[in-house]
Amino acid sequence: YLMQPLSRINLQAYQVLPLKRSTLVNYLLLKPLLNPANYLTLCFVIPFAISGIFPEYGVAGAFRFIFSLLPLIAFNTLMTSLMKRQFSNLLIGMLLLLIVAAVPALLEYFGILSLFDLSRQLFGLMTNTPLLWIAAWLLPLGAFALNRLYFARNYYPETFEKKKTWRQNDTKRFSFMERFGKIGELISLEIKLVMRHKRTKSTLYTALLFLLYGLLFYPNPMYNENPGWLLFVAIFVTGTGMLMFGQWIINWDGSHFDFLMTRNIETSSYIRANYFLLLALCILSFIATTPYFLFGTHLIPYHVTALLYNAGVNIHVYLFGATFNTKRLELEKGSSMNMQGVSYKNFIVMIPLLLVPILLVKIFALFSADRIALIILSLLGLSGILFRESLIRMTERQFLRRKYALCSGFRKKE
């Protein structure tokens, strides 16, 4: 969903040419099926077919197993295109993906329905029954029909102009933040920046997806009994928004940084606005991950400790470290797997954010005192929250020392 680009053409330019509407629509729909990236799944399937299917079902069975995935890949590609066109500017699209991923995982964990057993039986039938493989092509044909229906309703530019106007009005919903003074106004501008640019929106959707990261670890007894892993996952999921956007704080304003520096904006207000934005992301992530407590109440201390540590330590580390990142971030460039504006400094700052607390817990866990480590980390986080004004002033002084270096760096385009 995040990596697949949408096929686009200027419909207005082609509408005056003697081309059928169906030809243009079919081109848009079928072009993604020729993208080699959509078939990377076969890199994992083919070795499995050779080692697992071939000894049991022979060459014909192995080929049928590989070919049985082709209609599923086509279905996935077409449905992804439909969802990206339908929900590209709405969080509901990403939420639907989260639900689709979370529901089967929960059904599997609680033993209500095993999708592994179901898929094993289904692929076994498709491998042994060629007619069922042919019937599977009804799935991509249905997805193709849904895409055609979407274009039948949204073919003319006027329809997209209405959506564009709605999106412009939607960003005004954050204007209520302006009642909180200059800091609220700056936070409102930062939220609009996130919602208006491809790269930041893609990061927002990725952060929502990473909220499910705990499903890879919490149901597994091997990780569930390891305090270091539990804290790592807790810090990651309760701070996923802060961790992903924090690395871009300040330098995501690079394209208009000179303009900001000429405005009547106090440095303290600018730093505080970024602090409260990251703090809000931490709190929202913590609330969104409370369903993980269904896996056991032993996770509560880890999540609470992670929240306090993220809010009291990691945010300040990010803000202070952001003053050293002078690489301008181009928000309008590609949104998927884009490393522009990222330097080694983005990775160095991750050391105190993740490794230090994990090592501390692991050391104390050797003496069966991991709870003492959680208390120490919680106290560090509380201290950072209580003395946030002093820490913000320290970051403010560092920002003033680095201001002209930041301006100079942000003027350079890669």
C-alpha cells in the first residue's frame, strides 16, 4: 500500500483526442500489473515451492502452487490502487488496513479462527485442482470491475476539483489550535504541513501501521519473557509517531526556514510548539496501543515506563539533536523509501533513544531486578517532564547558536 505508486495521466489532454474512455481507464488500471515490484513475493514463493512443494507434489504441483499466487498478486495490486485512489488523503484508508491486519492476528491468537490452517487447505486444493486455480481469477476480475466503477463515477476533472476543495477546507479544521496563542498557531501550521505533503502523509500512515508492531512479539512466549525485548517494543509502539517525525523536526521546515527566521516568532515558542507536537504524538500512540494489555497486565509497567521515557527523555534528545541536522528535507519528493534529507546523524540519535534503556533493563534483569530498571527509567522520564522548561531553554540556546548554520545548510538543494 505504501510502496506502490499510482499510475497517472493528464485526462484533460487525452479527452480531446480520438481515444475511447475505456482505453484510457484500462491503461491506468493495467499498468501497475506490469510493475516488477508487485511480483517480489515470488522471490520467497519459488524457493519454498522447490523445497516444500516439489518433493510432495512433483514439478506440476510446484508450478501450480506458484501460478496459484498470480491471481492473488493481481487482486492485491488492483485493490491497492483502488484504496489509494479512494483514501489517499484520508486516514480511514490506513485504518482499514490496520483493521484488516489486526483482526486475523487476534483471531489466530485467541484460537477463534486459524487463517494458517485455512490458507494451507486452500492452497492445497488449488495445487491439486486446476479448475479452482482458474476460478481464483474471478478475484482480480472483480477488483478490476470495482476500479472501473470508480472511474465511471470520477472520470471528469470537475469531480476531482470538488475533492480538492474539500481537502483545502479540511485543513482549516486545525485552526482551533490558534486559540492557544502563538504556540498553538505554530502547532496548527505543523499539522497542516504534515497533511499537505506526500512524504509526511506517507510517514503518518507508516506510523499507524507500526502500531501493530507489538503483534509480532507480544503473542510469542520467547519474547514475552524477555524484559529487554518487551521494553524495546513498548518504546517503539508507544512512541512510533514521535520516533518517525522527531527525526525531521526543524529540518522539515528547511524549504521555508529563512522565511520563518524573518517572522515575529520567538525561538522559545518555536521550540515549545515542536515539543508539544511530539508529546501529543506520544500520548496518542500510548492510547492507541492500550489494547495490547489484553495480552497480559505485565505489559502495563513497560508501556507506562516507555511513555514517561519518551515524553521526558527522548523528545528532548530529538529536539537538541535536530539542531545539528542541516540537511534540507524535500517534502514534495517521492514518499516511499525516500532517504533524501536523511544523514548518519538521524541514526546516531537513535542510540540513547532505544539502546540505553534496553541495555539498562538487560543488566538489571541478570539479577532478576528488571522492575528496578523500569523504576529508574520512569524517574528519568518524570524528571524530564518536571524540568522540561529548563531543558527547553537549553535547546533554545543551542538553536540560537546553530541558527545560521541551519539557514546555510537548508539553502543547499541536493
